[in-house]
Amino acid sequence: MEYFLEILTKADNIPIVFMVILILFYTGWALQQAWTNDKLIDEGRESDIVKKMRE
């Protein structure tokens, strides 16, 4: 584990670590929105999707 952390904290790898964190964050956010939209579609409230997007 110490070697892994040593590699991650090298100056060249820090931007890559931040990019991975951002990719995970935005992927999770997109999946959460997709699940919310799917729930609204299953309930027959397709028009509410556009309303939520405008908020």
C-alpha cells in the first residue's frame, strides 16, 4: 500500500488522480439523474422531467 500511495502522490500523477475523482463524481451524478428520470417515466410523469431539468 505504501508503494501505491508513493506513486499516486508523485507530481506527475496528481492531475490524473483528480481526473479519476471527477469522472467518478460526474458518473455518479449522471446515474442518479437517470434513475430519477426512469422513476418519473415509470410513474407516467414524463413532463416533470423537463420541469426538473429547468430548475
